[in-house]
Amino acid sequence: MSESPLIGASHLHLPAGPWRWLLDGLCDVLPGVDRATWLARLQQGKVLFQGQPLAVDSPYREGMRVEYFREVANEREIPFAVEILHHDEHLLVVDKPHFLAVAPAGQWVEQTVLRRLQRQLQLPELVPLHRLDRLTAGVMLLSCQRSSRDAYLSLFRQQRMHKVYEAVAGPLLGLAWPYQAAHCLQPGEPFFRMQAVSGPANAWTTLQVLERGSAYWRYRLQPQTGRKHQLRVQMAALGAPLRHDPLYPQLQAHDVDDFTQPLQLLARSLHFDDPLSGLPRHFLSQRQLLPL
């Protein structure tokens, strides 16, 4: 089977502007990419319109939807596979490994769940339905078709998608179980971190203890909200940061992932009533966290 020419492409609708030539417009609209890179992409046929490469001297046309391909020099390979738990014409459910980003961003393009599966399954319209941190493993959902996408997204908006996580962290002594954690989470420093601050709670998670060890406990976490890094920040705020967390409670300097020390957070299960069939769905991760 030949690969779709748009597998892995990013999309851009050209806004109104004064540019005569496409190259000039791309440089100004997306200034994070230098002119030499845009020129090389055009020369290599990596900027397209309706699947056809655009020439270097193409005119700028407001409203045109162009596709382009990003690259990252020397992108590091993540040596862990994405396992497929379920696949039908509308929904793809996978068991994501630690260290693999969900979608292209920053230093990760090819080594992402989305790009791998788009190529493997020849599904250019594949889109993640929710977030899962790069360092977190476990169950996640992707939409295969635009026509049914909003039906599944509505489950998240209406809080009808039930998530259960498993985590390994230090002991939390003196709490009554199950424990309801409630915090006010706000953006922190640097920009990619979050922090728990004084104020009305906007993040809630129910905690239960699954197993007790001398240095670490295994927890069952059920978030009722979906704030960025919610479980990681809440556990750190309670005094039990997740094992091998490089961001919380303090940012740790590291240039290269240590594959022997994965963040001890796993999206163990998802269950919901399918919005198309009405049938109950339950998906369970087959991955395991480290022993206590």
C-alpha cells in the first residue's frame, strides 16, 4: 500500500497580508522557522496545496490551505512500541509507552504516537482526543474520522469519560482513605510547569492506596478535572511527589531521558458509554509500573 502524501503534514490557512510571494508570507506568518528552512522545504517539495508541491516562486494567496512537513535534526529514537488495544472505523485506542510524545511539538516530530500511527495505519485524519504527558504511559483515545470526532470529544466536555490512573509515590501518612485532593492550580515557572497556589479549588482527584511499601506506596488516582499536570502537581503538593518525576516538586536538570527511570504514572483505564452505539466501553492498560 502506498503512503498518502499528506501523512504527517501540518496545515496552515494563509491569512490576509501584504505578501506577493508565498515564501515571504510563510517567513512572516511562522517566524519561528527561518527563511533558509522554508526555502529548503519548498525546493524539496515539502510545502503542498491539495497534495501537490508548490514551487519556490509560488504567489501568496490569502485563504489557501497549505500543507508542510516539519523535521527535527537528529531526533532521538524512543525504543518503545505503541500497543493497539482497539481499532474500528471511528475510534483507535492505544496503550502508550513512557517517553513517547502524543503529537508533534518542539523537538519531537516522527517519534510521536500520532506520527507513528498515521504511517502504520495510513490514517492521515487521525487526531488525539485528549492529552497524555510525554512521560506518562497508558490508555489513550484517538479519532479516526472527522464526522464522528465531536461525539467523542463531547464525552470529555461533559465529564462522561471516566479515567483511572495508577502511581507510585512516597507514603502519605495520617490521611483518611479514600482521600479527596482539592487544589487551585495555576501556571508556574518555567512556562511548562504548573503550581498549586492559594485560592478556590479548580482541580479535584480521589486518591486510594493500593499497596504499601517501606519507601513507596502504590496509589489509585481518579481525577474529576483535567488540568495540565494535575496528578503530578497534586501529589507533590501533598508531600508525595511521583517517583522519577523530573518536574515536581523541583525542576531537575537533565538533557537526555533515562529509560531506566520512567515517571511512575500510568493511565490504567478508561471507561465510557460509546456515543455512537450506546454500548459501555472499558479499556485497560497492560503496562506495569516499577515494583515498590
